[in-house]
Amino acid sequence: MSRSLSIGELASRTQCQSETIRYYEREGLLPSPARSAGNYRQYDSAQVERLSFIRHCRSLDMTLDEIRALLKFRDAPSRNCAEVSALLDEHVRHVADRITQLRGLQRQLRQLRGLCANPGNTDRCGILKEMTRAARREGHAPPAVGHVHGPHRRAR
Amino acid sequence: MSRSLSIGELASRTQCQSETIRYYEREGLLPSPARSAGNYRQYDSAQVERLSFIRHCRSLDMTLDEIRALLKFRDAPSRNCAEVSALLDEHVRHVADRITQLRGLQRQLRQLRGLCANPGNTDRCGILKEMTRAARREGHAPPAVGHVHGPHRRAR
DNA sequence: TAGAACCCTATAGCTACTATAGAGTCAAGT
DNA sequence: ACTTGACTCTATAGTAGCTATAGGGTTCTA
């Protein structure tokens, strides 16, 4: 019999914060664990594995909804796994779309950057000028179409 | 003298919603405009241009903070524009990082997908098996490092 | 028995919006 | 003059996936 783990121990074993674990519990990705006499959460090795699985999926940039779906398949081993493949296929497609989009962006940005080789006053700045001109030209598309995030995220 | 625009007219000219315009105003990207007798916002052509500029920046996936910075340069034409170039350089770097990251992801995902050619029961699913194994192996890195978003976004 | 280190819940914050509720305003038609 | 509909106003809550805080309780060690 292996001793049960506190939330902090589970956290350090899975490289994620206690807060995140409690969040996953609220979100239904992890079951509510047993509690100690002092109301502390007690985890076992099954939960270590489940959380590791979740974190691995997150490291593959899956959404919690996608992960929820995968967990359902894991929890019902007799179901047909074609849907697992389908889910993965779609995720691959999302990622591919995003790459395409970012490459286009990159091209535009580098072009824009090329307009300022010798920095002077902002009133003669080629970059600002061109952005203003481009803005006037366009009926600019919305920032990012569909199911795809921008390139910014704060550090953790 | 050109007639002033209502928020709805500004919205349709710039391809963005009235709500978004009010949001930009709250965020200090757009100045509080004049008001009519009935307390309606009244915009002029300078605001059309300013908002177009903002939307163009957003279509280049800049954050509102980055845009705020650019607007400050636009508003102070005598300042040196080296910082504009620097800002753009950093943005280009963010995008490049994100592309690299997504390519790695794509490789992993396709590999995983290859494990299920003939779908059967989930208890023999090569994908789920491998994800479980991989999760056990790793001290999985956090979902996305630094300043970078995942590939998912809901449609507008 | 004190203090440090952990745990608990509840709540607010982050980005860049979007969507609602509930009220007021305006122009056109009758 | 009055109604109808389209517009506008403010304020508030919701989205994803956490992170951070406040204000308490618990457990371990000295």
C-alpha cells in the first residue's frame, strides 16, 4: 500500500501548481479526491497518472474540452477509438492553420520593418507612415479568424 | 465641414463592432469623443483614421499594449522612432518563436496520430496508450513558454 | 508551545473582446 | 401627435486557463 499524496506532493510530481490542480477538479477533469481528517485532499497513483496525462495533453496545446473528451475515452475502454483519431486530426488541422496564418503575418511584419533602416523622428518614420496608409487602404480582416490564438502570452 | 459620425457609422467604416469601440475608449486607445444633445458619441475623420490604425495593428496580432506604445509615438511626432523599430523587432521575434513551437508540436501530433491506423476499442488504442506512456516519461514542460498563445480561438 | 510550512475556500485578476439587460433617443410613417 | 423600429447609452457578466490574493485552519518540527 502506498501512502497517499497531499496536493503539494502531487503538484511537485507533475510539475504543476496546487491551484491548477484545484482548478482541474472544479472543471471536472480530476475527480474530487478523498479527504483527510483535517480536510486535506489525498491523492493516489491513479490521480498522478491522470494529471500527468492532462498535463501532457496541455503541453500538446490541447484545450481542456479536447482533453475532457480524451479522458472520457480513457475512462470507457470499450468504446471505439475512431473518435480519438478524429479529435487528433482536427487538432493537427488547427495547428496547421495557425502556422500558415503566422507565416503570412511574419512576411508582412518583416516588410514593414524594412521601411525603417535609419531611425529619425517619428514624424518621418516609414513604419508608422506605412501602417497608417495600409490602415486606410484596407477593410482590415479581423485579428485572427476561427479557432486560433495570437502570438502573445505572459510568462508564468 | 464633414458631418460627425455615430458610433454605428464608425463601426461599419472600420469593420469593428460598436462594443469594441467603446472598449477601446475605456482602455484609453481612443479619446472620449464629443457628445450630442442626446449623449450620443460623435466621431470625426481623425478618429476614423486612429481606429483604422488600431485595427490594422490588431490584424498584425499586436497586443493592445504594443498598440498603445505605437500610438504614443504617432501622437508625439518629434520623438525618435528607433523604439518603433525595436517594438516591431520584438513582435517579429514573438511570432517567429511561436511558429517554431507550433512546428515542433505538429511533428509530435502527427507522430501520435500515426499510431492509430485501424481504429478498434479504446482499450487497445495506440494513441491513448502512447499519450499515457509519454506522460509518465516526461517532466512535461508547461503548455507554452513565454509570450505565446495556443492554437485555439473561438470564432467571432 | 511557538512558529514555519503547508492546506482550505472564495474571490478577483489577466487579454481582448462579446453578449446581455434595461433604459433612453431619434427618424420615419400614420 | 403618436407609434414603431432602429439605434444608442451604461453597467455587468462571460469567455480560456489559469494565477494571485485574502483570511482562515492544520500539521510538523524545535
